[in-house]
Amino acid sequence: QVQLVESGGGLVQAGGSLRLSCVASGSIDSMRTQAWYRQVPGKQRELVATIATTGSTNYADSVKGRFTISRDNAKNTVYLQMNSLKPEDTAVYYCNLYLVLINVNYWGKGTLVTVSS
């Protein structure tokens, strides 16, 4: 089993920054993709950013140039640095870990980010 715990959410003014963290514990294989998703009540969960085993990253168009995903393998932690935040970034942010070899997804419980105008 894998457990994911997010932290770092909170209330910030537009233009501000936050850094989210996601610590993974349990049986974590090196072949994995980690990602951040976000969800607004009443809307579908959307992909924000991914980081692959190779370290390659991808971002939603809406956050390109503002958000950065990174990973510290020694700490089993993935980060999402969010800069120039906008009110439309307000959502619950979820950490995701996909184990490639067994084709299984794990999710954290989410952390709320609120951006005030």
C-alpha cells in the first residue's frame, strides 16, 4: 500500500505564491509518475502537472510559466511551486502517484488552495 499526504495549502492573495508538498510512504517503486490535480466543486478533476520517472515534466496550459513540479526522491516527496496565483487557481489540490509496473493509481486526500482577489 501507498499513502500520500499533501500539505502547504492555504489562503493567499492574487499574485502570491504557495508551495505544496506531497510525501509518499509505503511500497513505492522507482518506475512511477507523480502528478498534481485540482478540483473545484461541481467540476471534473483536472490535471495540473506531471513528473515522470525520467524527470520530464508536463503542465496544463493554464499554469505553464507559473507552476513548477519537482521531486526529491530521497524524501519521497513531490512539490508544486505555485507563483503568480490567480483566483481561478482556487481548488482542492490532489497528489497522485501512478505505479507503472502494476498499473495502479494512488491519491492523497487533498489540500485546499484559496486565492483571493
